[in-house]
Amino acid sequence: MKIKELKKHLYEVFPLSLQESYDNCGMTIGNEEKEITNVLVTLDVTEEVIDEAIESDCNVIVAHHPIVFRGLKSFRGDNYVERCVIKAIRHDIAIFAMHTNVDNSENGTSFELAKVLELQDLSPLDTEGDKAVGCIGTYNGTQDFTTHLKEKLKLKVVKCAGTPGKKSEKSLRIGIVTGSGSEFYGTAKSRECDVFVSADFKYHQYFDAIDGPMIMDIGHYESEIFAKDVFFREISLIFSKNELTLHKVYRSGVVTNPVRFL
């Protein structure tokens, strides 16, 4: 299979029309006429991820976050973005970015996180034309939701504000927007969510939880890490349908989160 065929299949599942205007989804680096060897899926592209692709004989990297957001005026290797571009070109590795076109899909990151959290009755938190923004679902578990979320996502701590507003946390309406979703807090409130799970809230936004849904800021990386599972599943399905048994899909094992808790 050529790279352009994989691109066509991915765009059928996650159309570029779903991306936000500021985004840079699509094929960033590479020659789409090349035959695929193997594919590496990742949340972010770093030099370590490219090294991993080289070691795994992958000439395609499918990432959630674009390695290039803005125009590059030089390729001297002064920063990690330039070094990644240089290394990918030197080793003939194509890089795809599947970002907000995946975030705005019912096959995408918010719905994937909702499934990991075992929520039921899933539907978009909001819709904007063909875009499905976020996800809303019901939690009916036996644990309190905070404990459940921390166990499912393997988190030691979660930044929170407010309370669910119910005496019982056993049946809760949960809103989710993966990544930087604080702007949709008002939508979660209007949809009568008890909890809003997202990331990248600013300090003063946490005060909104006094009169609205509980805020659970789980971290940008932590909320979107399951993008790798989305890509792995969809690309594996593409290969299977086309009987490409020699092609392999690898999940990157590199922890690309730049944030550390000391």
C-alpha cells in the first residue's frame, strides 16, 4: 500500500473538513507515492519518537499533534521542531498530523476517553455543523467517580474544583472535551453535566465550579493519550480490510509529556 492510499482511508474516517481553522492537519512531511513499510502512531512527534520509528522500520508516523504549526524559516536544527523535520527527511519518514479532525469526530478522542471511563449513553457534548465537539455520557459505577477516573487513567492526582452537586456520585452526567477544552465549560453547564473532564484551565476559570459542574483538569497529555489507540485501531482495520498482513502498526512507547510532577 502506498502512503497516499493510507491517507485517503484516514481522511474518509476523519475528514479534513472537521479540523479547526488554526490547525495544520494532514501530511506534513514525506512523499505520498512511497510504499509503506510499517506505521508508528504517537501523540506527539519528538526526536525520540523518530528514533523509535527508525528502529521499528516504520516509514510513516501518524501523530495527533502536528510537529509544524507555524511556518519554518530555517532548518538549522536550532530547536526540536527543526531537528525532527531534518531527521524525518534524512530517513525518508512521512509524518501525518490527525488533530482537531479527530477531536471533532464521534470516532475520536473524547468518545475514546468516555469509553475508557466506561460511560454509557454517549452523544456529542455539542455540534457545529458536521463537527461533534466533545462527548457527554452517564457514569453509573459502584465507585465514586474521582476514584474510578484515577484508576482507569492511572493517575495519582487530579486537579479539581467544585463538587458534583449531588449527594450520590453513583449516577453522574459527565461532559468530556479532550485537550484544551475549558472554553466548553459553559456548554457542559447548559447540558446539566455534574462533572466536566478536560484540561488546561486557567486559575480564575476554576471559580466557575462554585455555581456549575465540578471541574476535573486531568492534563492535556493525559486526556489525549488514547489517540494512539484510535489510530492503532483504525489503521489496523485498514490493513486488515486490504489483506496487508506484512504491514504492522506500532504504538509509540515514548512518553512525550513535557510536564513533570516532582
